[in-house]
Amino acid sequence: MEFGLAGSGVRTPREKPLKKHKVNECEDITNKLPEPLISRILSLLPTKDAARTSVLSKKWMYRWISVSKLDLDDSLFYNPKKKTGGVQHFRNFVNRALLLTKGSSLESFSLAMTNKCDISLLNTWISSVLIPQKIKNLRIHSKCEWSVSPLASRSLFNSIFLEELVLQMFCCDIEVPTKDVYFGSLKFVKLHEIIFFNGSSIDYLSLILPVLEKFEIRNCDWLFGKGVIVKAPLLESVCIEQDVMPSRDELRSCEIKFSDCHLKEFTFNGYAISQPVVMSDPLIAQNARANITLSEYEDGTPEARLRAFVLLNQFSHAKSIKFDGSEVLPQPNVAALPEFPMLGHLELGLIRFEVLFGLLQRSPILKTLTFKGIFKFDLELLNSTPVPDCFASTLQVVKFARVCGFENELCLAKFFMENGKVLERMSFSLASLALGKSKIMEDFKEKLFSFKKGFSFAIVEFSYD
């Protein structure tokens, strides 16, 4: 005979196993969850994991198909033990998910394809999810070379409910079915490695985006007669990247023009400007921050250099400019730089003397200047250069970056110290830690502090990059 004591943890013959009781208890808990909470939980899961909740109880069996989001990623299905690596399993799952959610209130669709894919099937998926649904958020990540079918293209450009559009592709081309594209709800767009074209001969593609706030493109081409016009009155941020070196044949005259906007931030980063970037009016970028980084490359052409100059000119009313890559600018055009009446902050990379002082002469209210150094320095040219107006009235901070203790750096520092009437701070960031304890830097500091100062008081400081 077995005996059990209360609280002893020893089961008596009359006690039944707790396993079934615990399962029922879990089912009760999951079934009693509020509907909004259940929907929220499922919406945060990848669709594959959301589908797994169907085993929780009969009530949960088809609950996952009522979510407003599909998040499909083929990498989650990868299985090296299977003959196809899980590709067929993923295809079957996507087909089933699209079939079961057809007619539901689907608002967000995300598809990530990192493995080889059937392009015709991919086009079918895009068309089937866009045509009957009111999709607000569409994200496609594909590493396949892909020509978007005419049906999928029409479905995309007719998706009037879109609020976010992210197409991160690899060698993808999309035919735009009309010369005027209207997305009335689109707030954010991000496009990577896509060639946009139209079978007809149209001069301009107009992107009419009344509520767009952020526009990002990377390695995209717009193949139209004269260019593409982005009409977006609420647009605040533009980011353009060109990190693939174009050949001479790839430099196109088709321009990207921004119209009717009020930019707060503009970024361009790349080896070359494959297509001109212009503003319909410089006031579009009034009080904006411009960040332009241009990298020199062997096949650089005069046309590419001219485009760099044109791009810089678009920001004549910006309040802050960060410009790295002045070696790309054509030297004869420095004299044609516009006035920068609103510019308060200027940050430059390694720069030619002519470009530096060309910008300073045209920036009457400049307060802060940072630059990484001067190449092709000419002392005679420095001595004959008129002192910019900002030296006497507004220039308060000058920062020398990557200082090596060279004579040209010392000469330039002397010019700023003697002529800067309202300077409050001069900073020297040394190229290396070891340089700070060297004889070169000791001599540099000794000469620096011996110069006559045009200001009554300023902090002179040294640091390390």
C-alpha cells in the first residue's frame, strides 16, 4: 500500500496524471486571450511561425490566415538535407499562404528571396497579392536577375493604397506602363538596382507623390528621353547611392529632377553621377543639410566632373554642406560657383586650395568650417588671396582633420589665426596617436602659438582621429 502526504510531492493511487490537465489549462489560456492581442502576436511573427500556432488548439487552427501581414523568407525554409534545399517546400508554402489569405484584409506583404527562384512564379505571386488586396506596405528582396512581367508591373503601378514601397533587387528591370505615375498614399520609397523604362518614346516620367516624405535609390537607372520628375510637396529626405563604377557608356543624359518639394536632408554617395541630379528651384533645398561624397575613379570623364559641379550648385541655399571629393570637380568651374547666402556649416574632405577659398569667398555667414587637408598647396596664391568676409564677422570654429604637421597646414593655420576676428575655437585632429608625442608636432605647436592672433580669445585644442 502506498501512502501520500499533503505537500510531499508523492502521488497517491487516487491522483491522476497532470499532463492532460496542463494541456487543457494551456488551451484555456490561449483561447481566452483578447482578439486584438492575438492579432498583434501573429503580426509580429514571420508567416512560417505564425502558421505553426495552428497546433495550439482548434480555435487557432486557421487564425493565422486572418492576419494583416504576410512575411515570407525563403532562407527560413532552407534545408541542406533535402534534394532541392527546401526550395519546393517554400514554393508550396507561399502558394498555400496566398490562397488561404485571398479575400482577407491583407495590408502588408514582404517577400525575401535569397536563393534561385522561378521568375514566372515570382511574377505570379506579386500580381496575385496586389490585384485583389489593398496593400499598404510592399517589400521585395530578391537576389535573382528579374524582368518584371507586364501584368506584375501594371499591378504595382495601380496599387493606389501603397504607403511604403521597398524593392531591393539584383539586376531587375521594370517597364513603367504610363508617363504619369500617381501614388496618393506613398510616404516612403526605397529602390535598389532597378532599371525603369517605357516601351514608348516619352520625354519625361512624372512621379506624382503628394504625401511622400522619404525617397531612397541605389544603383537605379531611369531610361527615358529627358528624365524623371519627382513631384512631392512633402518630401523631406532624399538619399541617392551609386556604389557601382559606371563605364563611359553608362553615363546618361537622362536627369532626375525634384520639383515642388521642401527638402531637409539630401545625401549622395558614389563613384560617379551616372545621371544628373537637379532641383527645379534652389529654394527647394533652402535650409537643408546636403551630404555629398564623390569618389574618383579611373574612367572619370569631363561629363561626370561637370555633373558633380552641377550637383553642388543645387544647394546654394543649404544651411549645411558636407562635401567630400573636390578632386572630382573640374578646376575651371570653381570660379563659377554660386553664392551660398544661408550656409552656416561647411565640412570638406581633402580639397584643393582654389575650391576651399572659392567656397569661403561665397559663404558670407559661415560659422563652422571642417576640412581634412589641402593638396596642391600654393603659398603665393594664399598670400594673394583676399580675406573672405566671414572671417571678420561670423566664422567662429575651424577644425583641421588628419593633421600631419606639414608646413602647408601651418601656413593655413596662420592665415586663419591672423585674419579670423571672431574665432572662438581652432581644433587640430592629428592623423595618429604617435604623432602627438613627436618632435614634428612639438615644433608645429611652438610655431602655431607664436603667430599673431586676430582674435582676443579662442580655444586651441589638439585631439586624435
